[in-house]
Amino acid sequence: MKTHDKAHEPLLHIVKRSAPVWWRAWLIRVIAVVAALIFSGVISFLLTGKNPIEIYATMLDGAFGTERRIWNLFQALAMLLCVSLAVTPAFKMRFWNIGAEGQALIGGFAAAACMLKIGDALPNYLLIPLMIICSVVAGAVWAVIPAFFKAKWGTNETLFTLMMNYIAIQLVSYFVQIWAVPAGSGKIGTINPNTMAGWLPEIFGQKYLLNIIIVVALTVLMYIYLKYSKHGYEISVVGESENTARYIGINVKKVILRTMLLSGAICGIAGLLLVAGTDHSITGDTVAGRGFTAIMVSWLAKFNPIYMIVTSFIIVFLQKGAGEIATTLGLNHAFSDIITGIIIFFIIGSEFFINYSIKFREKEAQTK
Amino acid sequence: MSVAIELKDITKTFGSVVANDNVCLKVDRGEILSILGENGSGKTTLMNMIAGIYFPDHGQIFIDGEEVVIRSPKDAFRYKIGMIHQHFKLVDVFTATENIILGLEDQGKYNLKKAAQRVKEISEQYGFEIDPMKKIYEMSVSEKQTVEIIKVLYRGADILILDEPTAVLTPQETQKLFAVLRKMRDSGKAIIIITHKLHEVLSLSDKVSVLCKGKYVGTVNTAETNENQLTEMMVGKKVTLNIDRSEPKNCEKRLEVCDVSCMNREGVKLLDDVSFTAYSGEILGIAGIAGSGQRELLEAIAGLQHISEGDIYYHNPKTGTTDDLRDKTPLEIRELGVRLSFVPEDRLGMGLVGNMDIVDNMMLRSYRRGKGMFLERKKPKSLAEDIIKQLEVVTPSANTPVRRLSGGNVQKVLVGREIASSPTVLMAAYPVRGLDINSSYTIYNLLNQQKDKGVAVIFVGEDLDVLLELCDRIVVIGSGRITGIVDARTTTKEEIGLLMTKTEAYKEDKAHENA
């Protein structure tokens, strides 16, 4: 068999960009967002026949239309950001903690248990600190169990943390049945509606302001912790290369345990804010998938807490806006998910073009 | 016998590196050809081109006298070429049979029983011992290799390429493999085997082709050659490099490695009864074929590799005390006051963190200093700037991630940091690998400066010319054993080359001990 076909080079190949330039990176991101908007505009026109401009206007309205909506947006942003901050140190260490859902839920559950069982016995200035301690400890324990097994026996943390989610959810569902308010209803309604025992205080009459302030403070603290503390430095080294960590004498197991303790503790705080600061109730779905969405927020921001404000804003905005399309324009909820999906896909996809460029095969004439 | 495969003027370059330069080869049916060459001489690159993994820049490949183009591993299979790689490509949770038929585009139904039967037949034909239903994760290294070989035979390969097949085997397993290979040869297959080990070449093959630094040196009949001739062909002519070398001064025992052995998880000895002494004010070279235990040796000294037997003594010049470093962590070693610096082979994977900037990489050794929980970046920053200036590191700034720097500049950053802690022992593994001439000389000068300061320098190298001109003494290591300790000023390239391919342990000579 003879072939004189010398076209042995493939038609296109992928080349890693040597030094990403910051302005080009941002240009690519902006192009990606614009392309996503145009593309989802075309899709929505084809599927629904509605004017895309109208759809986008409805999205903006859904997110910013009224003062209440703006507060809701920032509350949702704060909660997502809080869970994202929790998973970030673990992810930066390349410890795939996908158990934030369960860690936050168990933290919230600890707070709810305090409110239900000793809410009447203690004044708020004692009850709330106790709830904070219980939430933090519960979240930390939930996170440190898989970390311990990983450090000691090298178990897979991804599966382990995932399984811990289900345990937490079932545990909460079980106690929701037992402690149902009102009894026998099968769910926990508003806890202590009259005494408001264990409710986090409102600031300036705003229900969500305290949550937002706490998360802003956490964001700044996490940024400083990761960037300027010795612990943060160790997390980076362990994450980048365990070999380097061993080479300079970092106790990798200790760092894993310590970091997961922190990650779980912040998840516990997130649970506390959800239960005692927002819902004043608990169900198996209180965390509402934030534990998983947080992974995306953290990755998109490259584990930088300040960038995470932007990425969690994008996601919350899309959720709120897309929800509004569904109700106002009479489209079903699946459609808003399609839009959200397209936009996030483009944003994530742009990272590829920031790091790589595609080269087409040069013309035969040029190579000769 | 007819010619099975012939290569003519094959050239392959990677960037500016010429991996193969006009290489010619010829293998007959019913013949075993060994390809011999030092590390980086281009053996694996050449074989990868036959197996369709790389495509040659120019040159021709003939199979059964007809020119062919091999563009992919699939093409290679079509020409009945089968390659057994050094690193096995098997699915752990599958059985031997499942792995063997994996990816095979067979007409008709997937018939595991029939396949297992066929595997048995092949095993019996060539004398393999294998259970077709055994899962890969339950297998020893040699069994896995057997599966790889049967895999290519099952596909009907009659030109077999084995890339360093004996590197992972015990002597008994090697003998078994050789018996199988001879049987295959007798049944008319053409076999190409890549190896460094001269005695294997001599006992197994019919012909030997030698590569040296990417160039084809020649082919000889095994029956008409001997170890010395092959070594000479392999190491090439002596090249003078003009590296300055001063006489060692104030030599004191600094580091004593005594009867050290260590094993990997499978229980294979990576270091076997290794003993030597490193003196202050001298450069001790370590020569050997890649993977002979150099890495394990340095890591054992640095506290990164568990030692099953033996001790490592450090003689502290300040306090006059002697400490045993065995089973101590890197941190404990440093807390003992041992000034040990280590430039590891894997620069970005071990010595540095690629995504961190130069300043943060400077802190790796020293970040714990100072009280409080926050980092102190002032001193590391000035150290980074000093190193950039003194060693002429080409970088946009001290805040550039090190992975963006070129290989030579990465190495300057790493060596600069390790020297900055004023060590008493400096270990460097392949510090000039991949570096251009100027950067290489910068590194040689730095090592020489350390030697003149009275540091005990341990230099693991691969280029024999460099070892001969830079070092004072050279320890030669082969298959985890010390096969010789020679004086670098009087020895020859051939002597070292020969010792490198030996596996018998060298009995330490009292004359050297007193040197």
C-alpha cells in the first residue's frame, strides 16, 4: 500500500499560549458574554418567537426591578458567596470538597436544634452565641471526617464528601418529622414565631443586612488568609504540588485536616445564616444546591475571594432574571435554565481560549 | 532471511533539539536487534516513529521492502508492528483477556470465551505463564508486561518493539522474558529491544545498533563485538569543555552514607547496600543510567525516602557532633542544624511551585520564619531581586510565575535559592539538563564556588564529559548498587561507561577511602 499523501499534519491543532496577557484575557471574556447573549437571543427567538431584547429587559427587571428584589438579590448573592468562600480553601488545596451542601445543612440543623429545644430557656444574648458555636462545630465535624480518612488512609474525598451530603439530608429529614412544628404536620414551620428566640437581629430594619455584612467581612478575611498568612501559603503549596510540600517539610496531612476544619466551619456559618438569619425554619433543602453551585463560583473566580463576588453575582443574577422570564413572559422554567446554561457555558468555555489558541495547518506552499 | 523493517535517514526535531539525526536501521525476520544508547540518545523517539506515535520530519520507512507511511498507531498495527511501552497502558479493573481485546475492531460479536481461548493458545505457543481471567490490579509488574506482549501478538504483530523491558524485572523474570523472546525469534518474528544493559545485549541479541546523542553510530553483529567496543561506541569521543576545577581543600568527612537500602511498594530494591562518603570542599559526582537509584539516593539523604536498612551520618562542622539522618523528616533534619540544600531533578514539580512568582518561591524554605501567622515578603523579595541580578535571570519581574520562565532561568532561581541558605551539603540532580551552554556554565561556576567555600557538593549528572571535568570523585551507580568509585582526574569515559552498565556491587577499596 503506497500513499504519497504527505498531509500528515492534522488540519488544526491546539497550542498553549505562553504568556496570557491580561487585556486579551478580559477581551476574550467580554466577547464570550456578548456571543452568549447573541446566541441565546437567537435561540430564544427561534424557540419562543419573543423579542430577545424584551427577554433581557425582563431579566434585568427580575433582578433589579424593585427595592425588594435588589435586597433579595444581595441576600442570595451573600449566601452563595458564603458557601463559595467555604469551599475555596479546600479547592485551592486540590481537596475536592463537594460536601459543602451537607456541611452547611448540618450547621443550619445545629442552629435549628438550639432554637427548637432551648430557645425558650435562654435569652438571645446567650442563645445566639451558643448557636454560632454549635453550627461551626457541626459543619467542621462534617468536613473533617472525610479529611481524616483521606489523610490517614488515602480515601477518595470526592465520594466521601458527597456521601456525607446524603447523610446530612436524611438526618435533617428525620428530625423534621420528629420535631415538626406544628406537631404532626410533617415539617418545621417558622420556629419561635412569637418570641423570635434565636433569630439573628435585624440591622436598620433590614432583614438581610446582617447576613450581607457578615459575608463581606468573611470575604475580606478569606482573601487576607489565603494571600498573606502562612496557612494560606501552605494551602497553595500543597495544592500546587504535594511533592514540593514534602520537599520543604510541610506536614501535608496536618494542612489537609486544618483546612477542612476551616472549610466546614464556614459552611456551618452559612447554615446558621440561612436558618437563623433568613428562613427561621429548616428543611432538607435549606441549602438549595448552593453547596454545588459554590464549586462553580469558586472555580470561575480561580479561587480568588474578591473575584468570587463577581462570579457569584453573575450566577445569582442569571437565576433571578431567568426566573422572572418564566413568570412574566409565560415561558416555563426549563426555558430560563436553557438561557442560564448557555451563558455559563460560554463563560466557562472562554477560559479555554484564554489559555490556548487554535492553529490551522499552514498551506503546503508555505512549508516548502 | 528477508528484511522486515528498514529505516532510512530518519530525522526528527523537537524545536531546536535534534532527537534523531539521519538514523538508519535494518531488522530481518527471525532476528533480535538491540538498540543501545545513553539517556537522551533518541532511542525511544525513534521507536515511537515506527509505532506511529510521532511522525518523522524526513526519511523513509520500508516494510518488507516497500515504502510505507505510518501516521498513527492504527497504521502501525496494519503493518503488524507492535510496541510494548516502558509504562504499561492497561485498564486496572479489567482482566488480562479484556485488556487484550480492548479497542480491537473485530467483525461479529464480542466473544470473551473465544478470546480467552486464543490468549491461552498464544501463551502456550511462546511459553508465557498467564491466567487470562486474572485482573490487572492483582498482577505483578512482570505479569502486566506479559499481557502487553500478548496484546500485540493477539493483533498479529510480527515486528515487536520493546522499550526497556527489563528495567522493571527481577533477574529471574528477565531470563524468562528472554526465553520467550528467543522463541518468538525462532518463529520468524522481528524483534527490536531497547536497553542500556550491555550483558543483556550480548546474551540476547543478534545485532546491535548504537545511537549517540541522536546520531546513528553503527551496527555490529553481537557475535563479533564485546563490552568495550560497545561502550566506546555508546559514549562517543571525549569532548573538552574547559570547566575550571580547583584542587579540593580542607577535606573533612561531611556526609557518610552507610549500607543504605530502600525498596519500592512491590518490594523491589531501589537502593541496595549503598555506601560512600562526601567530603567538604569537593564535588562528588554520581554517574549512572537514568533510574538506577540516583533519585532515591538523594531523596533518602534529604529525608524524603524511607530507608529500609542503613544509616546516613552528618558530621556537623560547627558543633563537631554527628547526627543520624535516617527516618527524619526534612523539617527535623533542618531543626538539627543540618544545612542541607537540594536541587531536585523535578524542578517545577518539587523544587519550585510553577504557578507562584519568584518571590513566593524564595519563601519556600524560609516562610516559617518570624512570629505571627502572616507572611513576611520583604526579605524574600530582596533575595529574589539579588538572585535575578547576580545570576542574570531573564524575567519581566520578580512577580512573574516561575513556570513562565525558560528552563535555564527556572534553574537559576532554584539553585540561587538553595545556595542562599549557605549550605554545608549541596545536592544537585541533573542541574544542567535542558539548559543552554551559557546557563550550564553559570551553574558549573556556582557549584565550583560552593566547593571552594568548603561545601560538600553532590552532583548527579548524565553527561560524562561534564562529570569528568567538574567532579573530583565519581560514584557510579547501576541498578541501585554502587558499581565503582573513581577519581575523576584519572578515569576515562569508557571506564565509567562500562561501570554504568554493570550490576555487580563494587567492594570499597581502602585506597579510595583514605584519599
